[in-house]
Amino acid sequence: MKLLVTGGAGFIGSAVVRLAIARGYEVVNLDALTYAACLDNVASVADDPKYAFVQADIRDRAALDAAFAEHKPDAVMHLAAESHVDRSIDGPGTFIETNVMGTFHLLEAARAYWQEQGRPQGFRFHHISTDEVFGSLGPTGQFTETTPYDPRSPYSASKASSDHLVRAWGETYGLPVVLTNCSNNYGPYHFPEKLVPVVILNALAGKDIPIYGAGANVRDWLYVEDHADALLLVLEKGVLGESYNIGGENERSNLDLVRTICTLLDAKRPRAAASYADLITFVKDRPGHDARYAIDPTRIREELGWRPSVTVEEGLEKTVQWYLDNEPWWRALQDRAGVGQRLGTA
């Protein structure tokens, strides 16, 4: 099977590309190479004969049509997106253009190609989304696939819009679509503006470790390589027209997560006279910060037999070690626009 993976030089997309190549898929990685993308993420497969790279923007319909015509994929895995909530607060327009209009152009290009190929039954358009489209939970409850949408940030609103477009193209045009909504990812190659790498890299630099508000916001944490495994399973065996929530079954408050990372660093690269936890600093919360996300993974577990392979403590140990072992990778990204700055304070 040949996959067209959009955003394959990003964090989650590159994990999908690496795993798909390892499992024998042919992969066409289509990426615009925006600030959060890095071709080093896929350097391990770049010379594989089953891999091809196309630099193109999903907002460019002509480029999409050309990619479909040249590479003739059997399936699309759509991961390309603007994804940082703080950046969406400062500049929502880019999120609407990429996540909404980009998805529209990709759907239209995929539909045209699918129709030209005679509507092959095996074709799939797999749209990868987020649990943030469901809004914010209280102390109890979990998101299911039927939870009403209630996005609270420009980012989550743009992703909710893209989800609706994909479902509409499935219903109206018969495009064979499947959707997934995941919880917070972490792991190797995570761009250094997100919480987990910020904590690791600030700690190593002896800088304050910022935590929004009181650190009480709760997330379900999903190791990125587990997520990639689930995505390929849904692509192969998911029911057309359905959505699957993918969670790590690892709820933690932000403060607990940060303390766990500090404890791991204390053991692996101890400071001279204190714990890394002494660097924790509470800062003003961001606008509209959702209190809690939690995934009910019953559907993907019962229908497809998938469960995460690691606990958050096991995944964080792997992640911390990866950042300690790969300093050249993250140092090269620290000069990119916005990295290391407080964003989203509007």
C-alpha cells in the first residue's frame, strides 16, 4: 500500500512515516516545511526506496493535484496542521487558512483523484484530529466519539471545522473517510515549544520551568509511537465513516507531569546542589485554558484491539533519555521564530 502522508516532517507525522516504512508501506511525505517541520525527523528513512518527499503546501491545490497524479497513493493520512494553541491565540488566521482551507483543498484533490481512478474500494482518506475539539471536562467524565463538539480556542475551532468538512465529504460525495481524535502526544522529535520539551530543555539550561496557572489542568498523555501504531491500525481496519478516539489512558495534571520529568532528570543528569523541581515557576494562565481532557478508548479497544503499550512514566523516561542523547537535533531548532518565547497572552 502506498500512503500519502501530509505533514510527515512534523512531530506525529514523522512518527507515522518512520513506522510505516518499517512495516513495508510505500510512503509519500508531503510537507510545506513550515517552522515546526524538520526533515531530520525522517532522516532515518530518507534513503529508503519506499520513501519519497514532496515539498508542497496543502493550501496549494495545483501542487496537490500534481502529487496525486505522480505518486498515485492508495490512501491519504492527513496530519498537516498548525497545532500550537498559544500561536493560534496570537495569529488565528494562519490556523484557519491551513487547518480549514488546507483540509478543503486536500479533500477536493483526493476526491478528484479517487473519481479519476474509478472510485477504488480500497482507497482511504484518514483525517487525524484532536480531543480538543470536544472542549473542556470537569473533574469526572470522558470524551467519547459522540461527545458534542465545543472548541474553546482558535486552534481547536479550526480542527473542529476540518473534522466537519471530512465528514461532509464522506456523506455528500461518498469519499471513503475515517477520522481519529487523539489526546496529548509526547515523545521523540517533539518540537521544542510544547510542554514536555520545554520542561526538559529549560531544566537542562537552568532556566525557570513555566507552568500555567496552578498546574491543575489535566491531560491524557499518549506516547507518539503508540499513536502512530494506532493510526496505521485505524487506516487498515477502521470502519469507513466512523471516528475513533485514541488515548494514552494516562491522565496527569500538568504539575504532576512536570514533577515526574524533573525527577527523571535528577536521576539521569543531576544538578550540583538541588532538584530541577526547584526551577518550577507558576505563570499567568493562558486565555481559555481548558481544565481537563480525558479520552474514553472503548471503541478502538473493543473493535480493533488496540491499547497503548507504555505508561506515561515509561514514555517520559524514554523521552527524557532521547532529548539527552539528541542535543544537536533540538539545539538546531531553538533559533526558530517564537521558540523560547511566551506566546498566547492576548
